[in-house]
Amino acid sequence: MALSDLHPGQVVAVAFAGGIAVGTGLLSLPWATVAGEVAPLHDALFTATSAVCVTGLTTVDTATYWSTFGQVVIMLLIQVGGLGIMTLATLAALVLSKRLGLRSRLIVQAESRALTPGSVRHIIRRIVGFVLVTEVIFALLLTAQLLIRYDEPLPQAAYHGLFHSVSAFNNAGFSTYPGNLIPFAGDGLFLITISVAVIVGGLGFPVIFELARMWHSPAQWSVLTRITVIVTAGLLATGTVVIWISEVTNPGTLAEYSPAQGGTLAFFTAVMPRTAGFNAVDMGQLRPETLLFTSALMFIGGGSASTAGGIKVTTFGVLLYVLWSQGRGDQHVNVGRRRIPTDTQRRAMTLTLLSIGMVGVATFTLLSMTQFPFEAVLFEAISALATVGLSVGITASLPINAQLVIVALMFIGRVGPLTVASALALRERKQRFERPEERMIVG
């Protein structure tokens, strides 16, 4: 079957698989490792998948195992994965030919979640411009901190600043420091800078562009922006409070820090489950209730059309409005002065149920392959599917077959359950008739 015969969702899946294959090949080169030896294939594959899928889970330490060449490859894979392979391909087509066919627009629409095929060309240009400018700004901020406050040489500070800017904005969670960001646990300014980059990258491009135009007129915000902002703010506030209350007396996490440092760490730890994956505390030391709450935050994820994963805050928000409307007995689901279409509600429920099912199957499979406790395996499965990258420290100890399950989860989580479903379908079927309605008892 030729590439032109594939459904746009299938093309996106094939493109990401191709990016992973190229990344695996580059990371398999001898000079990609510090030791100058060829990395085991499963480690190269796992790392390339985690980078392209902007996850952050690793089987080897990024800072000590991969050479500068290997780390640069990882950074580039993160960038490509964050922007979307088809977005980059279409941008190249625009630059070279100044033309964009309908099929190409539909392909990028499937990746960027653009609302209309005709708006894709304009959206791509704005996305790429915004991403590059934003990453440069955060890279300069981080470089200045590392240069002035940590006395790192300028080339080293610039390299670390750029890597962490790309990793944070794309919600990847890779770090070039041993122990991830635990060495910066007491540095509120550094953690806040990373957190802001993660939040901006996780809002979603449509929301960012609308806020830039209409930040002073909340009443005129679209339903997408309104739900994204409200749910995001609510999750961040609730997450900070819950994590601080749960961990403030835990000597393994927040107890040793001052109230200000502990509060900042709690906020940072609440931001990262938006699918960023950085950690400034040992995740293995978190209390069970914190792990459970963090799992829920990871499952929800970030904004639609963003670099984040999860079912998305918009999906979660739609489900909350459905519950609210059902509880009130309303015939329609309304957000402000707008009504949410029935097909949007169905997609939200379908995506959520598919994700729950995949987490359940993956957890069952991993439990059958390992001896790790249930809560650790569940956390790992959700982290992989939601492309978060947080771990309680079991990733490197998983057997190879279990690591391949994680690889599959990361791929599915990045491409999207609905995109995977459409990629598996040969064609869309349109129902030409409706059957008689019959009510039934539910509950």
C-alpha cells in the first residue's frame, strides 16, 4: 500500500514510527554513548521512543550514559516529537513549494488537531514561530541562572539551558543532570522557571493564541479556552495543596525544606504530572496517597493540541460539565452561553474509556511480567500512556519484554488512542439510516 493511500491518522502513526526508527539508529551509533560502545538495541529504542513521544521515561541515566552527541540527538527528537513530524514536514513543503494540497492539510489536521483544514497553513507558521521564540526565551532565562548562580562556564550553561528549555516546553522531562532536577530542589527560582515553561507548553496552541489576543476579555473566550484555563488552574491549585498536605511531614520529600521551599516543591510536583516528567524529589519516597493523586493528575494530562499527553484537561472538563448537567436534569450540556455538541461528549467518553481500558490491560500485562507492587506498576503504566515520564524508579529494572510494553504505551499515548483507532480502520463508515429508539434502565 502506498503512503498516499493511507488515512491521515495512519500517516501520522507511520511518521512517528519512522522518527523513532531514525532516533534508534542514531542512538545505536558508538559515539552516542559516553563509553564509546554501541548501546543495546532495547535501550536505544526505549530512549528514542521516549524522546519522540516527549515522555521522559528512561532505562539509562541521560546525563551519564549518553554522550553530548547522544544528548543532542535526544533533544532534537524531543523537538521533532513536540512539534509533530507532520507539522515539520508540511512546513518544509510550504517553504520549498509554497503550495499545500488538501490531503497534506488533512494529515496535519490529524496531528495538530486544527479545527479546519483550510486554517492549517497559518497555524503551522504560528506554531513554529511561537515554539522557537518561547524556547529561546526560556533557554536564556535558564542559562543566566546557571551562569550567574551556579558558576557554570558559558558554553556549559548555554547547553544545559537550551536542553532543559526544549525538554520543559515540550513536556518531555529529560534532564542532563544526574538525578534529574533533584539537585535544584531548594532553588525556587529555577523550579518556577521550568514550571512556567511546562505550563505554557501544556496549554495548547489554540488556547495560547486566543489568550494572547483576548486575555483581557474572559467573557469572550471560546469554550476550549475557558475549559482549559479553568480546569488547569483548578488542578494546579488542588494539586499543590494536596501534595503539600500529604508530604509536608514526609522526611523523604518535603519535611527537610523550609515552608517556602516546601510550597514551591509542592507546586513543582503538582505541575509535572501535566506530562512533563521532571522530578525534584525522589518519587519513590512519595506516600501512597500522593502517588494515587499524582496518577490521577497524569491520567488527565494537559491541554488539547499541546505537547502534553493524557486524556487532556478539555476531555476531563467536558466530562465534568456532563456530570453537572446530568445532575441538574438539563437536556443539553452548556458551558456559559454555548452548548457542547453530542459528538464532542461522545468523543470525550470514548477517549476516556479507551485510556482506562489500555491502562488496565497494560497494568495486568506488566504485573504478569514483573514482581513489582501493584501501585508502582500502575503508576508506570499511566506515566507511559500519558507520556509523562515520572517513575518510582522501576523503569530500568523492568525486564526487556516489559520495557517493550512501555514503549508501546508511549507510542499510543503520543499518537493518541483515537488516532490509533482511525489508523486501524480501513475506512470511515457513514450510517445511512437510524433504528427505532428504545429506552432502557441504566444504573
